[in-house]
Amino acid sequence: MNYQLIAFVGWIVAALMGGLWWGERGRCRAAERWAITGTPDGKPKAVSMVPALEAEDRVHASNQEYSEETIERGVEEVMEAAKRQGMPMDEATARREVTALLVGEDVNVSP
């Protein structure tokens, strides 16, 4: 068998594989654009961006704020659970535990 023929067939196979790769890449991009914009040739209307640190701080601060009603409801639930278990608990301790739970601090870890 002639080595030139083998090389020629190799180039043809490589060209076909390259065409398949580029075609699949284009098909995937078109499918993603279609899912986002509704058309295969459309450009996305918005670009996803990482939120600014200031925005993350505002969200974190808003998560730390709880209404007095939420705290009262939590105190009542903790007091009822303690009563069911037969454990004595005063309201100040229950309020401190509920506040620590809402803030996300672990109440079992001593400073």
C-alpha cells in the first residue's frame, strides 16, 4: 500500500473530524442562544455579573434583621419545647437562644 494514499486518507479523516467538531460547537451555541433569547442568532439581552461587595453586604445585613414578632414566636416555641421536655427555662435565656439561632451563631460553642 502506498504511504501517500494513507496520508491522503488521514487528511480527509482529520478534515471531517474538524468539520464535525466545529459544527457541533456551532450547534451547541445556537441551542444555548435559542434557549435564552428564543432565536438561534439572537444576542443575550443581559450579561451575568458577580454582584458587588456592597450589594452582598446589604443582603447580609438585611438577613441579620428580624422582626420582634419573629423573635417572640421563636421564644414561645422554645419555651413550649422546654416545657414539654420538663426543662426549666426563663424567657431571657429563650430570647438569647432564639436570637443566636436567627443570627446563625452556634449556641453550643463557647467563646
